[in-house]
Amino acid sequence: MSRRLFLPLVAVAAILFAVAPVFIAWAPYESTMGLVQKIFYFHVPSWIVMFLSAFVCGVASVVFLFKGRAQADRVAVAAAELVVVFGFIGLMTGPLWARKAWGVWWQWDARLTMALVMWMIFIAYLLLREYGGPGSEKLAAGVALFGMANVPFVYWSVNVWRTIHPTTTVVPTLVPGMRSAFWWCAVAFLLLYTAVLMARVRLETQRGELDRLYRELDD
Amino acid sequence: MSSAGPSAATLDAVAVDFDQLKFSEVSRYFGRRRALARVTFACCAGEVVALLGPNGAGKSTVLGLAATILQPSDGTIRYGGYVAAEAGAPLRSRIGMLAHELQLYPELTARENLEFFAALSGLDETRARAAAALNRAGLGDRADDLVGGFSRGMRQRVALERALLHDPRLLLLDEPFTGLDERSSAALAERLSGLRARDRIILLTTHDFEAAEAIVDRAVVLRGGRIAAMATSGDSLRERYLASLRDEVEGAR
Amino acid sequence: MRRFVRVAWLIMRKDLTVEARSRELLFTTLFFAMSIVLVFAFGFVRDGRPVENAAAGILWIAIAFAGTLALGRTFERERYHDVLHALLLAPVDRPAIYVGKLLGILALLATVEAIVVPLIALMFQAPLFRHPVLAVALLALGTTGFAAVGTLFAAMLVRARSRDVLLPVLLYPITIPVIIAGVRGTAALLQPDADLAMARMWIGMLGFFDVVFLTLSLWTFEPVMTE
């Protein structure tokens, strides 16, 4: 993750976000829901990024747990924080959409509940790191690993219930006009995610450097 | 005093053994706080080494590292040619520890504690060994009393026997003379002397210089997580220790 | 392998011996489970009749809460006088320690459930034992899944600060599939026209969950316990 990539990433992401409203406005209206459906262009990419980040955190945690590389731990904590942030965006945009489109703020359906559970697992991860005292990084890595392993189970068990959520096949069935707007926003979110992740990991790396310098001060 | 009973039959036929414990540039830290900084020393078979230092100097950390309970943040700890992470359980079967907390189950009797740990170490005839150990500790008549009801001195005697049940090569003792009366101190010193005669490596921490004096071959002084030089002036261990602390402070200026 | 089993058995036996002497965990966990049932009953029983499916939900909530309490306490015993470090120092396969503690907690929870489950069936007029084999399978696999994750988390929190509050915080989100499967499976069995296929499906999922998380726990126990 080169530092030189950071500014270009931020710049491109900013441009994409600046232009996004244009694409979104151009995109055709969805037949049943009208204007409110356009939240979808930010809502779904948020969730995509959240799950991607959860995966990154899980993998980094495994590396940290079994190989002990400090950098892996830094990526893990950065990714976990971003899970919470992007999950929060998804959880905010979802009910706004649902209230207008279906009349309810919340539905206990498969995908929503699973997303909520994953979000909470990573909040628990952060709580452990914050309040667990020294050495809790390794313990948190174990929690992240268990959280990752849980994804299929949570999805499957919650899925057996009735769902009023739009089915997963919504993307391929998008009208071409909608598809381009969607992918535009998805890419924008991905770039934003990568940029913020890099920044956060860099912050942790510098903290580690600072700690090392403090330690060597005694010499 | 020789150890009575048959020699420890650990599970691995190819037993791990070593004749030296060596710390090389070992550091242990959490974030900014460094508990140990580049500690280097060695203990050989047939030696009793004392680890001295003020409270918070890192003595217990050194013992924890030597016991493979803690892992070093930096540097290596070698047991002869072995390293803890690679050697695993067979290495641990050669290490015995008497910790400050004594690590006994208060809800079990002295006999049950010893039998449990003997069985965990893979020893056979746990009943006989436990009984013999309790007799050595002078607690034969209290064998079936719950450890929770023992005084600290009595618990320490049981814990010491537990640490020696599997005939370890390396014996680590965290402040073993604390809370012992004269007679028990002397008995402990005699016991350690016997172990030394059998080429065991003994590393202990203590604040009781007088009791340690009788038995200690060499002393290593820790201060603020680093090794301070051991002064040679002065007669008694206490005087030499205090002198080395003074020198360290003066040297730092 | 034989040694692994022996070590696990030794540790389980030690736990059961300690427990048999004081019976502290048994009584407090049992009483706590009953209190939970009572507290939730006040929320879900109206006009002398329980709300539909209340029994299934309350049963599994009671298991989860009581289980968390027992887990915390059983590892508190290992923390007292630092005995856990003596176990870690012993020349044993460390995952065997995990298995031993797990078996101990399962024995305790099985005993508690043997009393609480019939009591719930009684208090809520819920025919939990119409299909005894399925009901027991559901309880056994569900409790095992919960305890498997709980034992690992409780062990790793022994050296952490705020461990009392962190155990439930960490454990409940991760064991949500177990609770869902337990509740839905029990509810399926309690229906007037019991949905056996559904119950079997949930039992299958629980079995799979148990295998995956037991394996993960055995795999991560050593790295997570070494400081």
C-alpha cells in the first residue's frame, strides 16, 4: 500500500462522488418506488464495502494470530472500524428507504438481520480492544476469526425466515441506465474505502513507530 | 537430600534436556512501556542464580519468560539448543515453577492437587508419588485437608513439591523465602542444595538476602527492566546488591 | 491422541470434583436459570396463558444467560491463585485443556437443563417431550455449540480487564445462529402439528455449527492463550 497512491485515490474518489448525483439523477425511476429508490445507489455499495471490510479484518486477524505480524493487526483494527462506519451508513440509509417504500422502519428479514449481527460482532471486537487491557489484540483477532466463520451460519439461519427484502438478483435485473449509476457509485465507495483504510493503517503504523521511539528513549 | 522414588517417567521417550538457560537481548514491552530491555544472562547446570532487584524491576517477568508462559517481544531464550516455541510440551516437562501465587486449587486437598499435576505431567503411580512428596514436605498428616485451609507456608511446601514432581531440569522460584520461618527456610535451602548437586539449574528471585546468601552461587541484579552490573565490593549479598544499585545510579549520571 | 483424551478427562474430573464439593455453580446456575424463566414469563404470559412460542424463546434465553454465568465462574476458579498458568506450563497439549473445561461445563449445563427444561414444559404447558429424541438432540447440539464458543472466549478473557462484561458482549453476537436454531427448532417441535422436518433441519445446522466452531476453537486455543 504505497503512500503515493493515497492522494490519487482520494482525488479520484472525490471526483466520482462529485459526479455521482448526476448519474443518479439521470438513472430511470424504478416503477413502484419512485424517487426514494435512489437511496439504493449509496445503500447497497455501503453494505458491499462493509462485508468486504469484514473479510479483510478476518483475513488480517488470522495472519496476526498465526504469524504474529504486527502490520496485520493494524490492518485488522482499521478494517474493523470501517465495518462499523460503513455498516452504520447502511443501517441509516436502509430504514429511510424502507419507511418510504414499504411503510416500516425495520424488518426482521434475512439480509438486514445478518448485516446487523455482523455489525454488532465488529462493535464487540472494538469494545474488546478498547476495554480488554494490554494483550487484547490477540483476543480480538480470535473474535474476528469467529465472526468471519459465522457469516454463512448467520446468513443461513436468518434466511429461513420470510423476507420482504429485494432479492439478491436485483443487480443483474437492473435496467441499463440504473446499472451504470450503480457501478459508478460502487466504485466510488470502494475507492473511498481503500483510501480511508490506508490512512487508518498508516495512523496505526505511526503509533507503533512512536511507541518504539519512546521505548528506545531509555537506552 | 536426594529425591526419593523412581525417576520421572515423562511421556516422550526422546526426552528434551539441556544444561543451560540463556537469555539473549530479551525484551518485553506493551506499547510504550518496556518491562524488560535487552536482558542477557545465562544460568548453567549445577548453579543457583538469584535474580535481585527493587519491586517492579521485572523479576517476575523474567521468570514468566523462562517458564515459557510469556513470550519475548524481542530476543531469544534458549534452553541448551532448544527454543520454547519449537520444543513445546517436551520442553515444558523439564521446567518446574514455584510461582508467587502458588497456583494450587484451594478446593482440592493437598493430595488431590499433587496427584492431579502428577497425572498431567504424564507420571505413573501418581498416588505413591504424591504420598512421598507430602511426606517430604512434612505434611503427611494433612494430606487429605483442603489446601484452602492451609497457611501460606504450608501451601508453599505443597507447591514446591508439585514443581519438583516431574524432576525438572530447570527450577524457577518466585520469592520462595517469603513468609517462611527459620526452620523452613533452612529446609528449603538444603533442598535446593541437593538439587544443585544433581546438576539442576535453579533461578530464583528474592528479597530475603540472608536466607539466599547460604545457597546462592551468583546474583543478577535487575533494575527498571535492565541488568545492572553486580558489584563485587562488600561481603554479604545484601551489601553487594546495594552497592551495585548505587553504582548503577551513579553510572547513569 | 490417548494422552490428549486423558488430559481432557483429568481436567474434567478435577472440575467435577471441585463442583461436587461445593455445588456452588450447580445451585447458583440453576436458581439463576429459574429466575430468568420467571422474569421473562412476566413479560410473555397474559391472562394466565403464555404467548405462542414463548416457551421456546424463554428456554434458550435461560440457557444462554445461565451458561454465560457458569462459564465466567468456572474460569474465575482457574484465575484464582493463577492456577491457569500452572495448567499452561504443564507438558500437555494445550487444546486438551480447552476440551477438559468444555466437558466440565457441558456436564454442568446438562444437569441444569435436566431440571429446567421439564419445569418450563410444566409452567408453559408446552409439550416439549412429545418427540424426545429430537428435543434432546436439539438441546444437546445447541448447548454444545454455545459452550464451545463460550469456553474459548471465557478462557481468553481470563487475563483481560473488564472480563465480566466482555464475555456476554462477545459471546452473544457470535452464538446468534445457535439461539435462532434452538428457538426455531423447539418452536417447530411445539407446534400442535409438529414440523419434524423443520426441527431436523435445525438440528443439522447445529451439528454443522458445532463441528466448525469446535475445530476453530481447538485450532486457535494455543495462539490465543499465549501472551
